[in-house]
Amino acid sequence: MAKSGDPNLKCSFCGKTQEAVEKLIAGPGVYICSDCVSACSELLKDYIENDIPRKPFCDGLVYEVIGIVEDILREKEVLQMIQ
């Protein structure tokens, strides 16, 4: 298992290294950086605001990422409410 300070860690989506991003979030065998989370957040916001139905154009991994990002957004909202 890689250590959190491992310079070889990189985002599984954009390829940026851990040192090149603000935060790198670990998943089961994958990593996503804060930049990609922000991009996904904007995409999800468009889907939610415009009531765009999800289409089966992609495999289950993308839906897993969307679920993770939705969880992160909910946690972020809760933290903002607490502060």
C-alpha cells in the first residue's frame, strides 16, 4: 500500500501528481484529485439543476465516481452548515 507522502501517487483521472494538486483522495485502488472533484461537482450541478436524466452511456465505474462525488458534496454542505 502506498503511503500518503508517496511522490508516485497521482490522480487516476487526470494524471496530476500528489504534489501538483491541493488534495488527493484515495479510493479502492484509485485516486481522485481536488481539481477533478471540482469538475465532477460542476457536471453534477448541471445534471441536478437541469434535471438531466442519467443515461447508460458509461459503465458502472463512472456511476461509482458520481456517487462518491455526491457523498463529498453532501459532506461539504453539512460542514458548511456546522461552521
